[in-house]
Amino acid sequence: MFDCNQTGQHAVEQLQRGMPTANDGLPGACAWRTRRLAIVGCLATPIEKLARGGEEPVRYSHLITCPACTGSGPKAGTQPRPCPTCKGTGQKTTSRRDAGVLIQQSTLCPDCHGRGTFIDSPCPSCAGRGQVRHEESLIVNIPPGAEDGLALRSAGKGSASEMPGGAPGDLLIIIRGAPDARFERVGADLWRNQEIGVADAVLGTEISVPTLDAPVTVKVPPGT
Ligand SMILES: [Zn+2]
Ligand SMILES: [Zn+2]
């Protein structure tokens, strides 16, 4: 369902435009934001999963078209009535004459907010709004070698449009490496500082260092 059609750099540009910042959603929890119809969230991911890929469950809430009234708004068996101000067009047209030229301007009808209709008996499920909030659970497929900041987009999984027939927004999940006490992340690399005793540094030794796989033994040469 998810495809990686964006790079980490693209995600960073979106972060700078007011989307989640580096610390959002860390550690562990997801911080979800809505931006018009799009829903943006950070997913803190264990670094093993960033390296090898895997699945992470996410839960988020979005607005869906009300199933009871299929988004139309009135209670079953009732009909909306046309807005008297705009006569059902949803547009308010004003005209003025400027230097002998007739200028017509259309704006959204202020009384019905562009819907063109009024609902006298609203649908009880959505209170006439045509949308209800819905909790969604998804499994995110994290590709192997995922960069910290990778954005995964799922088209149409954001919120439903308020306009009948309008396209729903996208869900954008930004993959972030969860903090890990064993390593420090420097770009795509993992670093570990390990202290050794002065005598071991002078005489040389072997130390065990954790990695994403099994621990490895590293030789410390004499005189380090
Ligand atoms: Zn409804
Ligand atoms: Zn109107």
C-alpha cells in the first residue's frame, strides 16, 4: 500500500513548511497533524527496522464520508432545500461598472458557504456535516535501508473532502529513527563511543562492540 516515492530531502522541505519537526513523535509515540485534507505523522522506528526493513503498525484518526447519509447531510427520508440567497448555485455574483466596463465577480455564497442548500433535519450520525471521525489502523511497510526522515505517502488515506465528489487527502508518514542508547546516528552511519582503560590502550586488548547483528570483537592495537 505504501510506496517510497519521496526521499528524505523532500520530507525535510515539508518539515520546514510547518509539518512535524525532528522531535515530534519521539520517543515512541506518533504526533499526528492535519494539513487541509492531508494527515501527516511521525513514526518512531527502531533502528534495526530502518536497516533491515519491516512492518510497523500505526493508528490515526481521519474524517470519512458519513456512511449513514453518504455525505449528503440530511436525515434519511428528508431533502435539503435550496438556499434562497444563491438559489442553489452556491455562488454569489456581484457586478459593478468600472470605466464603462461591466465587471462581474463570483464569490462563495455567505449564507450556505457554497453548498447551495440548507438542511432542516440533519443526519443524526454526522449532525448534517456529511463526515464522521474514524479511527484507522494500518501496517506500514518500511523498506530496508530506510533513511531517517523518509516520507511514505499513501494516496487517498487522509481525510475525505467536504465537497461531494472531491478527492480525499493523502496520508504522509515520516519515518524517524527512535533514540537508541547503544548508538549515535551521524547521517547514515551509526557511531558508538566505548571507553577503555589506560593500561588496555597502552598494551592493546580486544573489546566486544554491539552492532545491529551479533556483537563483534574489535582488536585495540598497543599504544592506541
Ligand atoms: Zn450523515
Ligand atoms: Zn447560498
